[in-house]
Amino acid sequence: MHGTPCFQGTRVPFKNLIDSLEGGYPLDKFLRQFPTVSSEQAIQALEDAKDSFFAKIA
């Protein structure tokens, strides 16, 4: 997808998850909208983003 970070094995951009959560929607709603993304993938992506964020400010 032209360099856009997507969930492995899908064409679902990580940004879709962030936008959904920022919009106040729970994770399970995102997962229902994008069934090709597993719960484990979404949680791992969020954990990786958190770790990256804290590494930058540390």
C-alpha cells in the first residue's frame, strides 16, 4: 500500500486502528470491521507503538 504500515497478511493500515480508537470505538468494533486483523495482531501493534513512543522520549 505504497509504504503505508499495514497489518501483516492484510491490506488494513495500522492508522485505521489508531483512528478507530481515537474516535472512541472499542477494539472489538475495529476487529469486527476488519476481520482479517486478529486480536493478537492489533494488541501487538499497539504494544509496539507504545514501546517505540517511550523509547523516543526516554
